[in-house]
Amino acid sequence: MANTQFSDTIHVLVYIAYFDGKKITSQEIASSLETSPSLIRKIMANLKRSQLLAPTQGPTKLALSREPSTITLQDIYHTLPGQPTLLNVDEHTSQSCPIGAVMPPLLTTYYSEIQAAAEAKMAKITLQDILNDIALKQHLT
């Protein structure tokens, strides 16, 4: 099963930016993600700790800590608990097999390169880019 933690966190931030200045509840965001309000509250608590969400005056006064054009996907990715990697190597391979013995270190090298390239691309995409794409898609429909 795929981990959707990154996309859910982006979704929460985009939702808050989109409805900037309006009262928002965790239930409303949860409805958009079709998940539980408790998961949304956990994501928001992590975003506040990571200083991407501003401290709030009550549960419905949500705001980004800075402009969407200055928050990159890499910034968001680095807030995820446990700093997950995009690809993970299966380390449980047979050391007596000529393939099993060498695959984990080989794939680790390749996956590190892929991770670096992905994060470099993430550093170029902002929340504002996503908001612009949403506006464009809504305009076209």
C-alpha cells in the first residue's frame, strides 16, 4: 500500500492557502481528503512544529507561515515524520546468492541518485504553482 503522507500534507497546505482568510475546520479539510479530522489535526500539528503553518488563535484561524510562492514541495517533504525516502531497498536478500548479495548496495546507490534528483525538482515547485494549476483547471471546467 502506498504512503500518501506527502500528498496529504500538500493537500492540507493547498486547502488552507486556497481558502485564505476564511474559517476552516479540520472536518472540512478531512472531507476534502476523505479521511478523519484526527489525521488532519496530526498533519497540521506537524506543519506548525515545522513552521509552515502559523500559530493559531483558535482552531479555525488557519494560515500559512509564509507566502505560497516561498513554500516548496521540498520544504513540505522535509517536514514529514521520519524523513521517508521515495524508494526503499529490500535489505532481506540472500547473501549466498550472487544477485542477492549485491543488489541492496547497488540499488541504494541508484535510489540515492533518484532521491537527490526528485528533491532537486521538488525545490523548484511551490505551493503557488499548485494553486495556479488548480485555478487553471477550474477555469477550464
